[in-house]
Amino acid sequence: MKVLYTRVSTFEQNSDRQLKEIEHCDLHIEDKCSGSIPFFEREGGKRIMKLIEKGDIEILNVHQIDRLGRDLIDILNTIKFFSYKGVNIHFVQQGLKTLNEDESDNTISKLIISILGLSLIHI
């Protein structure tokens, strides 16, 4: 199953710009919360975790890296978990996928994600 994950920080915001891939997905899960909340502590993240544990997700589409989180360590740990479970994360805006066709780690994407994720850190 292909899942589209969207996140906005407040209930007043909408996720319209994040919905470009919705026609290619089987399910849309949205969170309305701060990106500083760890991914799997969010309501949508918990739903996704259940689907992963059942083996139902093949690809998670996310509009851009900061929708997954605002903490580089949490983003990298989330990606590591998804990769371990064989779930490819596709960051649509950046054109990055975390796994190659053979389900091996896409090291170039992870490098770029790490570099771009550094800008998310609040010191």
C-alpha cells in the first residue's frame, strides 16, 4: 500500500500544497501538530506504525523532509525504522527515496536528507 503522510502545525492551516501525490496513494494520513513532536508519538505516526507492523505499507509519500519532523535525530531514527521494515519513504518535493529498487539503503539520499535536516535544528 502507498500512504501519503501530511502534517500541518496548526488546525488553521491546510495541507493542500502537500496533496500533489494523493491520486497515486491508497491512503492519506494527516497530523495537525508541531513537527517537534517525535513522529511515532503523533496520532498519524501511531496509525502508520500499526500499518507497518501489519506489513501493509510499501511506500510512504511525504511532501518534504520537514513534514516528517523538525528534529534531525528523530527524522534519521524514523527513516532507520522504516528502512529496517522495508518501507521506502519518498520525499516528493526533494525527489528523494530512502531505499533503492532492491530495498537497500539509498546512501546518497540519506546524506542529502542529513544535510538538509541540519537546517531544521533549533539551537
